[in-house]
Amino acid sequence: MNPNCNTVLDTAAILVVGDTAWITAYAGTLREQSGATVHSVSTAAAARERLRQTAVDCVVTDYSLPETTGLELVRRVRDTTATLPIILGTADGSETLASEAIEAGVTDYIAVTDQSEAAVTDALRRTEQALREAQRSVTQRERARQFDAIFHDTRSATWVLAPDGALTRVNQAARDMVDADADAVVGDPFWTLPWWPDDSQTSADIRRLVDTARRGEFGHAVVIQDAVTSHRVLELSVQPVTDERGDLVSIIVDSVDITDRVDLERELRRSEELHRVTLNNMTDTVLITDEDGAYTYVCPNVHFIFGYTADEIRELGTIENLLGDDLFDREELAEAGVLKNLETTATDKAGREHTLLVNVREVAIQDGTLLYSCRDITKRKQREQALATLQETARDFLYAETHQEIARHVVDDTPDVLDLDASAVYLFDADDNHLEAAAASPAMRNAHGPLPSVHADGRDLTSHSFVENEALFFEDVHDADRLTNPATDLRSAAYIPLGNHGVFVAGSTDVGAFDDVTRELADLLAATAEAALDRVDRESQLREQDRELQRRNAQLTALNRINGTIREIDQALVQSETREEIDHTVCERLTADGRFQFAWIGTLDGARETVTPQAWAGTDRGYLDSRSFPVSDDGVEPAGRTAATGAVTLVSNVAADLRAAPWRKDAISRDLLSVLSIPLLYNDLSYGVLTVYAETPDAFDETVQTVLAELGETIAAAISASERKRALLTTSMTRLEYAVSDPSFVLTRLAGAADCTLTYDGGVQQTANGNYVFVTVEDAPLDAVVDAAGGLRAVEDVQRIRGGDTGGVLRIQLSEPFLATELADHGAVLRSVSTSRSGTRLIVDVSGGAEVRHVSRFVSERFDDVDLTSKQTREQASEHGFYASVLDRLTDRQLEVVETAYYSGFFESPRKATGEAVADSLDISPQAFYQHIRAAQRKLFAALIDDHTPISTRHTD
């Protein structure tokens, strides 16, 4: 080896493994004769560790290694890499060892015969050769990977052909281009494949392309492919592939989809044509001049702005004659390259002045160096000025408080916004269904005459625009079918609805006054006015809502006050013991806070002809003494009218009809200006009348009326309760006996249906499920009575307590309150009922504290045909307190069990019903029945023995 020549050894990193003489000589020579990086280790373990830490290009190892062999090291290295060159050398070689080395995967096997320089040089040569082979393998693998990457590129179709042009491989991109099996055409000539149109020209072009590659040359061709999903234009390129000797081994055909490029070129040609058409028709004007301002190009559409033809523009001279001097600074343009939005004015051929925005840029187009693009912004400037005026109008609207004021602003600002003098605003009057001219300009009156009211029926232009909510613009209003004033001098006219508020009308005596800008500004002015009108409505609604809120707050405050008074009255009623306390408490509480000036409660006399005051409070200044209160529903004092009708009587303003009744003068003279009279009714019984007076009119609103009416029911209920309590404490009572022929009574209907005699001797159970009544049946089988009861809607259920074919006891569940319960509300006790085919007999006990006439009136109103046959006054035993104390001790369930057992005959001797039978009728167990009976007996004896002090005690010897 020549140490001065660069070889692959100079840049290689070589790992030398072993410590024998020849391997040591090899490592030393390698360092001396090359620039290789040499890593020397003596053991296999050290070699593997070095391979993990350092990248090396080749491993040279001796066969003889401490504790192992170089052959074993080769196997271990091959477990991790198959490409690293490994050379195994040994001085004790054999064919067997050489075979094992090759099997283990060595790159080269060196049989070392001696340690001479020639042997070491040979080893270095073979090392260099192994490195070169490894590099060639790496290059080949890299080229193969590159080809695979190109071949499998999804963006282009690729075919591989044999030297004769037959297909050998095709990639997926090409497969996706056709609806055919690509594998089925492998081996076919390329120009006959299904990728190409079936025409001789395309086939010949592709065959010539393949022949080009077969000659060793590159070639290109463009093919139009009609694929399944699209129409494509492909550019095919071919390149020959040769081996080391230069022989052709394959042909690669690659395609590029140039459809987009072809389309782009086609669009470009179209764009050029469109550009020429655009220049001829666009409203912007393009001019090109040289440095002296002489025209080199004039856009064909120059007449759009200036009214001149292109030739006339050139005849005017330089561009300064058209756009004026000093349009821009030449040095500033040279620095910036382009100057934009230069505003200037120019006069057209007809003498009209135009405002232009001009862009100037430096160009190099033929002889031209300056390009001017001119845009006419005259209408825009006019629109900007109109919008500025419209903005001022909108600010004026902010301070307007009425529709009329807004209408006047619209008319005043129309000339500045629309450049039209004639305008008017119609506002809609929903009550009359008319559009009224709220504001109109003098020019409108001069051109159109007076503006009458317009009926909103859609027949004329104004009402049609309003009803249909449609803006109407007319070049000449005289052509409109709905024009109702043919004599008008208006020609151009606009009718624009203002929502639900009315219509804005604007016009001119000239035809065609409304261009696009004027229409847009008219719509904006109308929309702004409509928004202002909406704002006024909203603010008006808000003010009304504020007033309503204040009214409701006042009502709520008053309601809180009256509710507070009612709560105080309710609390006082609970504590009141007598009717007198109730009456006085109510009157005093109602007048205590000054809301009501005077209140009194009166009762009806026996003949129900007058109302007699019983309690009063407040200031009446002798009003009750000044007059009587007859019961009548016509023209009398409210207390008498309420007593007659049983309904609330309200007089909101006593002074409203002063001479309608004499009592009004007496009330006004005492400052009693509003009156509310409330009936005291409970269970259809009247306990009198409550009348309240205030010193202001309209003092009793609906809420106060409702609250006081409910208070009347509460007062009546409290009075009824006090009378019942007083009745329980008195020792005298009145027994009333009635003969009833009314067939609507439930027991009368049941006796008639079963053709039997029924007797009620007490015993009403009130539970959550309804009212239960115990009745005794005579002269009929129980089954017949049960069947008859099933046909009555008032009967929910019937249960046999005892008896059989000749009579017995039933417990009947009723769907409505029983007569005994209703009488109890009036302080009376239904002692017995006996009903049969001949009629019904009622016995009612009325305690001395209750009103007998109330009870009699109730019974008379309860039944259609009733006669009082007997009335007796008697003293009753004083055991009511004892009876009440027993009832207080019993639970509802215990009372139900005891009553059922009693009416079943359980307590009779001998017993008519066993405890088990009674328990079964109550749907409870016998154990529960006896527990309830024993508990009731225990409470009864406790009340008898513990709570009663004996009057005397009998002693016997």
C-alpha cells in the first residue's frame, strides 16, 4: 500500500480484537500506513462494549480470544447487524473453521501463516476490499430505496418495462387511473395497455417514445387519457436503465398530470380576451403617458367619465390639460413607485365637474412610463355629504320626544340628504285608521297642493305603501295606477313606509330624480326616522310601565297594610271568646291605622227588616244615630242593601250621585266619601253585616274588596265557632222535631229503594276516606239494602256490621257530608233519624247558646218539604265536659273501632258480634281490635275516675 494515497482506510474506524502476535502486528501497521481510527481491545466483552459506545466501519478479530473465540464474537455481532464488515483471522485455521466462519456471517476469513510484512499487508488489502464492498452495498441499497420511493410516489404514475417494451411493473398511482386489473396486462406491450385511448395515433406516439428509450435516449410525449373518473392530460417521460456494461436492462416510464397547466393556459388566453373586453367596458379609465405627459395609450372606455372619445382625448394635448397641473410630485413617485388615491377634479365634455381618485405608477410599457387609473367618485362624495347630514339628523332625532317632532326633522333635512325639496311625512292614527300629514315642506304643498287625510285601505299610493310595507319609487309618478291627484306637479316620487308609524314621501318636479344613490339615501333616511319613532314609542311605554310600577307599588304597600290589619284581626279572632269581643275587635282593628275612618257591624232583627248596629269604632260623628238601616236592595244605605242581597256593596264615590238617596248627604257631611259593605256569611247562614267607610273616594280597589270579603267569611266562621262553644257550655237545650217528605235525603232514598225502615241514632265517622254513618235496618234483609245502596250515587260503600235476613246494622260510606255534620256547624246535634215508606222524622237538639232560628232556616233550606212538628225546651245533663274530655283522649282510629264495636253489639250481653267479626269488618287483626278496645276503655275509666271528683261516697258496713 502507498501511504501517500488516500484510501477508504484513511476515513474508516476499525475495531481490532485480540492480543496474538499477528493481530498486534496488524493493528500497528494499520496505524502506521493509514489514517484509520483504530480501536484495539483484547476481549470479546470489551469489543461488544466498544461497539455499543462507538460507531465503527469494520471489525477485525483473531479467532483465539480470552474466555471465548472470535467465531462466537462474530455470531453475537451478527445478532445486532447484518451489514457491518467482520474479518476473522487465525494462525490455526482449518477448512472446518473456515466453513463455520462463513456460516456465522464473516465478511472475510484470513488464514495467517506467519507474521511477516507480506501477510500483514495482505490483511490490510483485504480489509480495504471489505470496506469497499460494504460501501457499494450501502450505495446499492440506498439507490434501491430511492427507486422504491419514486416508484411508489402516489402523485405520479410509473411503469417499468422490459427492454422490448413489455410491461413488468406498475405502481399504485397508475393502477388507480384505470378500471382494470393491472396484473392481468403484465407482459403486454406498453402501447397496447388500457391506460391509453384506443386510437392508432396515440398508440404510435407511445411506441415511438419506447423506441427512443430502447436507443438509450430520453424522451417525452403528451397523451390525453380518458379515465373512469376524469379527463386527464399526461406528460410521459422515458429513461433507459443500463447495467455496468451499458446494456439496456429496463425502461422506466414516468407521468406528470399537466391537466391543470393546460387548463391554466387555456384560462390565460381567455383572461387576455376578458381583459380586452373589460378595458373597453369598465367605468375606470386607464391612461399611459411618457415623461412629457403625451399619451401613449388611452383606454377605449374613456368616454364613461370624460365624455370624449380616445382620439378627442389625444387632441386635447397632454394629460395636464385633462387632470390639471401639479397632480403629484415626480420625486415622490420615483421614491415610492406608486401614488394612490390622489383626489382631483376634472370637467367632462358637457361641462360637468367630476371628483376623481387617481392612482399613478411608474411602468415600462412600450414608450409609456406613467400609468394613470382614474375613478369617478362624484356620487360617492355626494353620498358622503348626504350621510354626514343624515348623521346630524339622527342626532336631532335623539332629542325628539314626539312623533310630530320627528316628522318635522325628516321634512327639514330632506333637501340636504336627498337634494329634493318636496317631502312629507304621514303618521298613522290607529283609532281612525287614517294616515295624517304630520309635516310637509312648502315645495310639496306647491307642487301637490293640500295633503288630505288618507284612509289606510291600500287604494292610493300612500296607503298602499303603508299597508303592503313596500317602498315605491317612480321615475314619473303620473304613470302610476294608484295616483289619486292627476293634477300634481310632482314627477319623480318615492313612498317609503315607516314601519307601523306611517309613510315618508319625497319627490321632485323633474323626471328621473332617483338614481341608485338617492334611493339608498332615501331608504336610510326613512330607516333612521323609523328607528327614532320606535324609540319614542319604547320610551313612552317605559314611562307608562314606570307609572304602572308606581301604581302597583302603591297597591302593594296598601295591600301589605291591609294584610297586616287582617293578620292582626285573625290573631285577635282566635283569642276572642264571645260574639261581642269579635265584633268590637274587628271594628277597632280596621280603623286603628287611619286607613279607614269608620267601621261597624250590625245584625238583622227577627223580622229581617232593619240592620241594628252591634259594635263600631272610628269617627262617625253621629252617623249611626242620624238614621236607620232598612233592609232593601233599592236606594238604601249599603249595609241594608248587603243584608238584602247577601252580596258585597261598593259605593266608590258617595258624592257622585248626591241626590240619589238621603243617606249620601248624611255621609258626605261627615266626610264619609266611599263605603264598602260585606256580608258575614258562613255555611249559608248570615251573622250580620260589616260596613267600612273611608274619607277619600275610590278607597276600596279590587284587592281591598277581595281581602275584606274574605275577612267577612273569617269573621262569620269565628262567630259560628263562638256560638258552638257557648252552646257546649250551656245546660239548656231546645229539641226540634221535623217531618221531612223530601225524597232527596240519602236515607229516605235508600229506605224507599230497599222498602224498609232505617234508623240513625248517632255515630258519624269522618276520616280521610269520607263520612261513615251507622244505620239500623228493620223489616228487610241486609243483602237487599246493600244491593239498593249500590245503586245510589251518594253511597260510596256499604259494610255489614251485624244482622241478616230480618234486619241489622250497616256502616255506609257517603260521598258527601252527612246531615249531622252540617248541623254541627250550626251548633246543633242530630239525635236521630227514622225513615220509612211513610216519611222521615228528624230529631235535632239545639243548645241554648245557639240560634234556633238559624237551625230552622238551615233545615228549611236544606229540604224542599219539611215541617216543624215539635219544639221543646229542656235542661241537659252537665256531662258535656266529661264527654268532650273522653273524645279528646281517643285517637280517630280508637273512636272508629269503639263505635263499630258498639253498633255491632259487641258490648251487649249476650254479645251479638264477636271481636273477631268486628275486627274482620274493620279489616284489622283481632289482636289490633282488642288493643284499641282496651286502650279506649282505659281512657274512659281514667276520665271517669281520675278527672271527676265524686259528689258523695256510699259507705257500707
